[in-house]
Amino acid sequence: MTEARRYGVLHETLDDIGERTDVSLRCIEHEPEVWESRMQVTCECLSEGGALDNLERRHLEDRLGETVYARFPVQTRSALTVAHTLMDRGFFDEEELRSKMDQVREKMTVD
Amino acid sequence: MANPRFSIGDEVTVRDETTLFHTRTQKFARGRTGVVVEHRPEWVIPEDEAFDRMETGRKEPFYVVRFKQTELWPGYTGQSIDTLESEFSERWLVPA
Amino acid sequence: MTSMHDGHDGHNTFPVSSKVSEFEILELAVRELAIEKGIFSAEDHRRFAEWADGVGPHGGSKLVAKAWSDPAFKEKLLTKGTEACKEVGIDWLQPTGTGTPSDYTFFYVLENTPKVHNVIVCTLCSCYPRPVLGMSPDWYRTPAYRRRMVNRPREVLAEFGLHLPDDVEVRVHDSNQKSRFMVMPMRPDGTEGWSEQELAEIVTRDTMIGVALPDPKVRVPVPAGEVHQ
């Protein structure tokens, strides 16, 4: 298995979310944020559209979540894995994602 | 259902095959023996479904197989009465 | 959060803040790029989101409460799961007409007895009966739960505070195919004469996954009437 690529644009989100602190299953329990539910919806759409099958994504989440993204809280795994994999597969590149995030950030904080 | 090969109560062993294809047969169950406890409706096998062949994919009966946990995990630390159930398509099962 | 986790000191990493988080931004950016690239449409996403917002564990709670109160319904629930769901307003074919890609429509309810305790897991991915229980909790999707529930179920249950007697069979259901499962816990003592609505309030999500037992002292609100989808 080849080593996973490192995408700076994804690693930079760690400061904001904070390091993973859960130590047991029960500690991971939390009320999902809106973005988490929306991310699951995106996962369904990607699976239905054939871009990233749900089972395959779960395996990637396990692998990436315990390696490159081991410091991130568990609830971020789908978002990181989806972004990471769509870049690996060439649907968009790191620069496109970065500029889209800038655009979204501006849109969401302007009001 | 079109003549399922196994009946409820039959002892079956899960084939111990590695596969390059999309499968939903867990590694821990392969080569293990359990008892058929229920039939499930025929469905397209996951090996074909993964290639989006829902219309043309091969359909097979599915079975619920119950294993003793001590059969699955040699060092099982729970109670000997504990069990695990999972489902398998017919091609993954052979008579025990 | 279910109230059975009260008293837990918590290690959540989410500070309450009105600031837009980087993950909100990442989620929206990925979604917008996927739409721009034509992987799916905004309409696809909206349709699934609307459906996901409408489901929670209340449907499951109502099913169990009704089965506890009505033996004929219980029989139907145990033998024709998807049909019985329609009586509380749950249609497994929503939102696409064929279910969601990861929730196909074979639904089976697992009845706990004094001798058998059922618990559900999906070791391969994280299959979950979403039409009746809503979105799965984070821990259900972690490798720590998925890998250990199959080979060390009693230890994992103990971590959830559930200690079962040695003579109760722990039966783990690994949903590896197209079936989805939900546990029907036993009705606890001390609930004699309760209405369906009162009973539904003690049938929490975790009791239907199988990592907890209903407790008459622990109630969570359940909206009355049919489940809105």
C-alpha cells in the first residue's frame, strides 16, 4: 500500500478543530454539528453517483484516520477522507479546494 | 425462493477464499462453521453489485448463519453461550 | 445526547462559538466543488438532507412502545418489519423510492429475551437502520466499536455501563449485507399501566442498538403522532 499524500489545505484545519482527545468510545459521543450531518449527506450522494462507494470510503477513513489524520477528532474523518480522496482521484486539486474554501469563508463571514 | 441449497439447522462452513473482488464476507468468518438459522430473500450478490450490475447481476439466496463466538475467536474472553450472526450468499457456504 | 450519558464528564472538543468553523467551510467547499464537477446535483443533496433531517430515533422508540402495548403489532413487527414501520409513518423506500444507497429495505427486529441480549454492529462499514434510528452516533462508526464489538462484546458493553449476567447469551449481529437490524429491548418492570407515549420515552437510541437497557427513570422526549418524513 503506497503512503498517503499529504494535503496542506486539510492539515491546516487542525488548529481550528483541536486535537483529538477522546480516550474511549463513550467519550466520542456528541451531538452532531450541522456540517457533520451535511457531510454524511454528501457521502451518500458520492456513493450514489459512483464517485466514492460507501464501503470503500469507510475503509479509507479507517486507514487515513489512523495514520495521516490520527490527530484529528473522529467526527472529522468523513470530511477529511472525502476531500483527500477526491483530490487523489483528480476531481479537483489542492489549489481549487483552497480557493473554494476562501470563497466560502468570505461568503459565510460577510454578514 | 428458488430452492435454497441449505435448510434451517444445517451446519455450514464459510469458504476460506481470498478475493480480489468486492465482497462483504468478513475475514473473521472465513473457514468458520456455524448453523443456518434463517433464510433471506434472494438478492444480487455483492461481488456483482459493486460493478453496478443490479439489473444483470447474479442473484442468490442469502442465509443467516449463527456462530459460537468460541468458534470465531480462539481466545474468546466472554461466555461460551455467546454467539454472532451474519449473512452470507449461497456461493460462500459449503456443508460442514 | 441521550440522558443515559449523564454523569459522564465528557471530552468533547467543540467549544460553543458563533464563529464559522473550518470544517463547516471545508464541508461546503467540497460539496460545491462536487456539484460544479457534476458528480451530483444540488437537488440530489437537498433531497437527501431533507430526508436525513426528518429522521431520528423516535420512529424506533414508537415501534418498540407499540409492540410492548399490542401483541398483534409485536408479531407483525417481528415478522414483517418494513410493513409494520408504515403504521408509525416510516417508509423504508424514502427518500428515493428505493431507499438510500446504504439503507436497503430488508428490516428485521431482534427481540431481547431473559436469555438472549442482541446488539448490532457493522464491521465492514457502518450500516445502520437509519429510517428508524436516524443517523448513527460517531462511536458506532469508529473502528474501536466495529472491531471490538464482534470479538469482545462483553467488554465493550461494560464500557457503556451494561453488565449482563453470565447466563445471558450475548448475540452480536454483524450487518454485512442488505438487511438492517434494530433491537427490541425487554419492557422493564415499573412501567405497568404506562401509555405508548410514556413507554416510547424510555426506548432510547442506545437501547435499540443494544448497548443499553431501558430505564423507567431515564426518559427522553419523543414527539407525539406519526413520524414526519
